[in-house]
Amino acid sequence: MSVCEKYFPSEPSQPKVVTSEFPGPQSKAQIADLDKVFDSRPVYFVADYEKSSGNYIVDVDGNEYLDVYAQIASIPLGYNNPALIEAAKSPKMIRALVDRPAQGNFPSSDMKEIVDGLLKVAPKGQTQVWSGLSGADANELAFKAVFFWYQEQKRKGAPFTAEENASVMKNATPGAPELAIMSFERAFHGRLFASASATCSKPIHKLDMPAFKWPKAEYPSYKYPLDQHKEENEQEDKRCLAIVETLFKSWPSPIAGVLIEPIQSEGGDNHASKEFMQGLQKIVKDHGALLIMDEVQTGVGATGKFWAHEWFELPTPPDLVTFSKKFQTAGYYFHDPALRPSVAYRQFNTWCGDPARMIIGGAIGAEIEKHDLVSLNARVGDYLYGKLDKLAQKYPQYLRDLRGKNRGTFIAWSLPSADARNKFLSDMKTVGVNIGGCAEDSVRLRPTLVFEEKHADILVEAIEKILSKY
Amino acid sequence: MSVCEKYFPSEPSQPKVVTSEFPGPQSKAQIADLDKVFDSRPVYFVADYEKSSGNYIVDVDGNEYLDVYAQIASIPLGYNNPALIEAAKSPKMIRALVDRPAQGNFPSSDMKEIVDGLLKVAPKGQTQVWSGLSGADANELAFKAVFFWYQEQKRKGAPFTAEENASVMKNATPGAPELAIMSFERAFHGRLFASASATCSKPIHKLDMPAFKWPKAEYPSYKYPLDQHKEENEQEDKRCLAIVETLFKSWPSPIAGVLIEPIQSEGGDNHASKEFMQGLQKIVKDHGALLIMDEVQTGVGATGKFWAHEWFELPTPPDLVTFSKKFQTAGYYFHDPALRPSVAYRQFNTWCGDPARMIIGGAIGAEIEKHDLVSLNARVGDYLYGKLDKLAQKYPQYLRDLRGKNRGTFIAWSLPSADARNKFLSDMKTVGVNIGGCAEDSVRLRPTLVFEEKHADILVEAIEKILSKY
């Protein structure tokens, strides 16, 4: 019996489509109702989570979709996973929900155990964690850690000066220094103000928001298939690393940290080689800055490794690794004690994370290890990639630049245009598949970690059914 | 039988102190253990939430403290409140925890009901809500709404220009415009980057963080007792309003919004009159900007009204009201449909809040209404203020500038110095009271909403016990 069958004995065996329009009439009515009090324009459909199971999400009209988008890459173990239901019902959880501790000041006696749950699956070398509430929050908390560290290096143990204390209250230098985080074109790191200043995938994410004047380097743009364009792609790595080097030397304000996704997700599933990442880490180190790996979308088993940056075989661990989404809790890992500010209460806020979500996170990590879901993802990903690769021979136009070979189920491809992509995503609903896009013209697969060969078969069959009509 | 007795039949009848040091030996050992993986320097003690009940927090050494700090003003209905335990055990909650929906794209069928729970206790006039994850997050989401609105007013329905779309990707004008949020000296609005740019209470909150160049007006500094300094305080209102007016006219970038706390909390429990707030609202309106009331600490029954700004009798509702803390969920209310961006997906993120915390928030609102805990808070607050006022006659030096008359239990006072205040807070532990400070030299009371006369008696007796030794 497969893991998925063990977890979800009553998971549907195939999609079921009962409406001719999407959203269906029940969804439509509920969306209109919801819209009176909450901006419901982005709603695809209203879900019936009670009936959803495993890899299938059910809507209020009764459509049962195979879900390869999974709450924007956020569901790790399938809908209504029994192990998570157990965690949700535990007395520890009830207390975390009802007596929400200010974890910085008054942590619960099970806080160490809760944190250990997150550390058990921490990236290799990372020994400490600071928790937050969302991916954007995690990145901004990491920025703070980087800026504090950077200034402390310069300060060399000296206390804050009177001038620093006075100027910071006016948002002026030197207390509020002009420091930068370098990120990359096409990056997505969140939509709060500092994280939006690092985000660079679509204008709509940040139009009309004041921004920090932070630089963008170029993320490699490879030619596919990779094995047929080795030399060009190596050149591309070098070109992009040279840009990073140049920005360090020329940017008007000091660059304290570099923020990068192991695979740019929202920005189009753009991959970078291990040579690029190793080269990047070296440049960052050489310039006395810190490297933040944004694993919000790639982390927690999604790429055939627990953490995607394991693929890069970096000689030393990244300085900080941020997480959220599939972990259901957010924050950053680090290993260097110097990243804990020398003065207390600098990295601090009322709640310092949410123990309820951290408990779920720990349970997710434990289940992934128990059932070796990372290996499952790697195996099923290879199987799925092979099938899609074959399909790409048949429909090269609609399965262009297939990406994610040997990266578990973290697979994407491009269509001829934004319109063609959007039509494809819609059409997939008619065959009972909930699937998402990235960048302007691409499709990204983000199934759960209990996605198996049988689900891959259904997905590929559905894709072919749609493409055969184009 | 009182509400508190109904909720908590086994709440301790008085504090119990069993250690001679704080934190006690058990707490100390656990803090050291926790410190290996999480920055534990701010920890006062490790709590045993299983044993905590109502207004009493119990630590792992067995000390039972009357808690008038309540997780930095975050616990509304007492520890282990049975109504919240019921909400935490509901099937709706289990689903919200396990199947965490991306609420923007795939809301649950009970989403409308969950949102309605928050709207039932919305400030008068507010008809819509956008949810977030923390107070800082709520404020920054509100800033985004303000900036989007401000630019849309100028754009008058025109689409984004090519220049805007291109420049925003470089964090440059006009796509990333130079716009400002005005806030006030001594304000606290959070510690993310934009919220920290609006925060102005202590350097430690924001030192070494790059900041937006946003202006600070002056929050009134009144002389106490208020009824003996009417004229001077009226002059102070006028002086401070003139500063707001001047900043609108002189600040180098347009001010799109003004952010203010009904009572500055972290910054010292500084109060402002209804005349000041009415005058402020008028100036903000006259300059085509929006007013954000930050009710993160003052909201949800803490001041003898459900929302503190009700005391100001504003002629029209504030444009946005942010909330968090006692609501256990975060976000902002608004009433003007124009504050919903004209284009979808501008105010958006993966999760768009947390339904688990929203369910708790709705349950909190319902319980407050059911038991009329706002009236209880007003009544007990008046009782407590009267007793403290008497004590202030006896110890005028240690109960200086008593603040919060007729503001429920939202009471504060100042001590002669920061050292004296810190000593007082520590000393209160020896008589079994957990109590917090604000600003440099002040004490703030932030008990739960089930704090009754009997608790007030214990608190005042404990204060006198300490002060009598000074």
C-alpha cells in the first residue's frame, strides 16, 4: 500500500467534473456574498475542505480536482492529512491557540520541543531558528539580522553612539544607514515594503509603493534542453556572476546581503546551476556580505531534496535560509552565533512567531522523514518529467523549455504566449485539474508530497487531452 | 456569580510565590536549554500554560502570578478560557489548521461566516476587512491600501503607464513613488521596515535598519491631573495640530496617510483629547490624505469601549482601523469602497491571513458581546483608577502622572526614573504580580477583560506592599 493510500483510503481515484463553468454556480453565489466584506476577485472557486482529500480539492459545486497547485505551493501532506489532524487536536495545540504566548517574554514549557521539531529538518549546518509569520515576514526578519550583523562588524563591540540614537528617530543616517540588499531580476520575495523592494517579477506586485533603492543583478537565463546548451549556459553563469561583482563594487550604498531563490518560482521557474550558486557564495563572502537563501517555495521536500540548495553542494552552509509555505510556519535558520544581535530585544516583536503553526510545521517535518517523502518526490518527479518530456516531443510549442529535470516534481514549462498559458490553465479545469502559472507564459507544477505515479498519469493524460484539441 | 468565576471556577484566589529569585531555578534551566536554538534573552520566565487560569499565569517553578501584562496586552479572555478551547476544538478549526487555504484564491465555504465574526464587532461604519498576520503586518497592509488609493486618485482611472511599469522594477519613480506616511514622535507601529519607519518610541526598535524618510509630528504631552491643566492642555493640542498642518505643507514628498494610536501605548500611555483627534481628522481630510487608527493595542475592549477611538466622537469613521493583539488575528477595517484597489491582485499574498486565528478572533468578539465585557472593563477600570488615585496621594513620587481615567483598565503612571521603574517591575514579582512597563519610566496595566474588582484589590494591595518599602 502506498503512503497516499495509507493516509487517504478514500481519496478519489480520478477527477470528477460536474459543472460546465468555472467557478460553478454555487461558487459564484458564495463569491458574490463574500465580496461584500472581503476582496474576492482573485477567487478561483470556493472550496469544500471537509470533502477534500489527499491530492484532491473539492469545490462547493462538487467538482473534484486533482490539485497540482496546492494552495500556491503550500500544502505538503495532502488535504485532511490524518497526522496533521492529530497534531491539530493535541492539548499542546489547544493551548497554543488559546493562550497565545508572547514567545520572546513568556514561552511555554514545550517551546524547546516545538523549536526542536523545526530544527530536526533544518538545512545541514543550521543550528538556530528565528520564527515569523509569512514568507515576506521571514525575509524581512532575515534582512534585519543581516543589517544588524553588518553594522556590528563595523562597530566592533562599541556601543551605539549618541548620534546614532538621535538620528534613527528621524529615520536619518547614521542611525538608519543607507544599506542595501541585492536581489535578482524576476525574483519574488514578498509584498511588504522591504521585501517588495527585493521583489522584481511583476510590476503589479509593487506599483505605487515607495521602495528602497536596492540593486538587482541578473539571474541566469538558460537555454533548454540544458544538455544541448552546456557552453552557452556556462557563459551565462559567468556573465551573471560578473554583474553581481560589478554591483558590489559600484552600488552607491554598501550591499550587506544577497537574497536569492534556489529556483526562481513566481518569476518563471528559472533555474541556476551549482557552479553559479557556488560562485555567488564566494563573491558574497569576498565582499563581506551575507547570503540569504529564500526557500519559501522550494523548501520542505518540493525539489527531491528537503532543501533545494542541497543541490548546489555549497562548500559552507548559506548564512540564512528562510522558509514558509509548505512548512505552514515561517522564519529563518542560521548557524553563525554572530547573527544573533549582540544586544537583546533587537530582533523582537509581540508574538515572535506562532506556536500553533510551529507545531504543525514540526509535524510536517516528522511525517516527511517518517515516510521518506523526499525520495518519493524525487522518484515521482523523475517519472513525471519523463512523461512530460515525451509529450513535449509531440507538442513542442505548448511544452516549451521544460524545466526541472531531476528536481522532483518542481517542474515547469512555457507556452507560446500569456493568452495561450491562461487558456491552458482554464481548460485544465474542464478535465478536473487545478493547476497554476508563473511568470507571464509558464505553467508550474506544485503538487503535494504525497503525489504518486498514479496521479502523474492522470495529470499527463489530462494535459494531452487539452493539448490535442489545440 | 461573576463572569470570571463562571469561566474559571478554579482560578487561584490570590498569587502564590514559591521562589526567591525570578526567573526561578526551573525557568532558568529551561531558558538555558532554549537559548541553544532560539534567542531567549528577553524571557522573563517559562510559563506552564496548562496550569495557568483566568487572570493567573503560572511558571514552571510553580509561582502563580496575577497577570496584568497578559502577553504584552494580547490575552483578552483569560488563560485557558473554555469558550476559546471550544473554538479551538471545532471541526472548522481543525480544517483551518490542516488545510490552510490560500484565502485569496481558494477560500473555504465558511470564509464568509469567519469574516462576519470579525465584522460583527467592527468599529461603527466599517464594513469591510482585509486580514493579515501581526500588528506590523496590519499597518503595512494599510499603508499599501493608502498608497494605492492615493495614486489612483491622481490617475483617475487611467491605466498604469509604460514608464510606471518599467521604473517600478528598478525601485524608481514614478512606478515606486516618493510618498510618505506621517506618524508621531513616541509612536509604536511595529518593527518591519515600513512600520519601523513610522515607529518612533525607542532607538533599539530600529537602529541599523534602512528607513523611509517619513515625517513625525508631535503627539500631545499633557499635564496631569488633566482637570487642573485644561487651558495648557488645550494649547498643547493646538500646538501639535499646527505641526501636523505645517508638515503637510512643507514635507518634500506628498503625505498620503497619517497613522496614529488612540493612546500611544509602547511610547508611554500618552493620551490625546477628542478635540485633538477631531482636529487631526479634519486636517488630514483637507489635505486629501487618509487617517489610519492603529488600534493594535487599544482595540477589543481594552479602554472601556470596544474600540478606543469611539471616545473621540469623530464626525466620520476613520478611513482605516488596524487591529491585532487581543483579537489574536490581525488586519484592517475600512468602509470606503475606493480603498479596495481598482485592479485585482494588488493587495494580495499567499495566505491572505490565517483562518485559524480569525476563528479565534470571531469567538473573542462574540464572548465579549455575550458577557458585555466592555462594560465590565469600564466599571472595573473606574474602580481601579479610584484606588490608584488614592494611593498616588500617599506615594506621589512613585505614582506620578496617573493616566487613563475613564479609560477602563488602560491605566499607566510614571516613576522617578528608568531604574526606579525597572526595580518596581521586578519587585512586583516578589508579591506575585506580572506587570509591564512602557516608555522609559512608566508602568502600564494591560489585564485581561475578565479582570474584576477582586483582582484590582489584590493588585493595589501588592503595589502598596512594594511602595511602602521604598
